[in-house]
Amino acid sequence: MSVRTFLLAVVFAQGVFAQGLLPKSSVQQIAAIPSTSAATAAKGETLTLWADVTPNKNIHVYATDKQGFTPLSLKVVPQPAIAIGKVTYPPAEQGFTPGIDMMVPLPMYTKPFRVAQPITIAPSAKSGDVLTIAGAINYQACDDRLCYPATAFPVTWVVTVK
């Protein structure tokens, strides 16, 4: 099987995974540590949920969907007690992907980085409530030989309402 055929198969598989027809890979090519700008927050207060992401050794994760790759994204599960703001990502590096015949630089992450997700505590939240906020870091990773199926890394944060 040629490298080009393999990459086309990976792109096809991504589409199948994205449609939920097959389970995503459970092999993790990153580590992620969730943290918050504050452990407690008042109603109406905005705080930031962070995910400190570290790709495994010799791994890169994509910051773009060019060439059919799944870009890294942070998704927070909506709940009535919070309003979710716009996530911010750091600038990506330019790198090259294995197996693509033409040397096209693509935005990717190879070093540790932080993703930031602002949230605002809803006015309807009750003082003393402990909010468990769930999310996932969706991404696709490659090493210097091959690309892995898109997968998700679950993350959770805990915030107490003042």
C-alpha cells in the first residue's frame, strides 16, 4: 500500500468516525491537564477553564483541517449553570506531514500548549453548588511515519458557586 493510499484511507476513516459510525480510537497521543482560573466563582462571574496539552514524544497534532486532517478542538458540554464563551488556541507551528508527496507546511502543535475556554456562571446557579464541567479535546495526531485516527481526550473541571 502506498503512503498516498494510506493517507486517503485515513481521511475516509475520519469521515466515518466524525459521523459516529465507528468508535473513535482510545489510544491517546497527548496528555492534558485541566485547571481553572478560580476554584470558586459568583453568579455572573466569568472564569477560564484551561487544558494544558502535551503531545507525546515525536507526535504532532493538527491545528487545521487542511488536507483532511482533524484539527485539535476543545468542546465543553453545555449545562444550564454556565454560559460557554469562545475558546482560544495558541498560535500553531508550521510543520510537514509524513507521506504527502508535496511538502506543504501545515499548522500543528509539537510542544506543550494551553487552550483557554471562558465560561460565565449563570445567574440561576445556586450558592454552594459544585459544578462538574465535562469536555473533550478532539484531535488527530501523527508521528514521523503515520497518522492515527481522530480521537478524543476527556477532561473535567470542578467549580464551586459562591
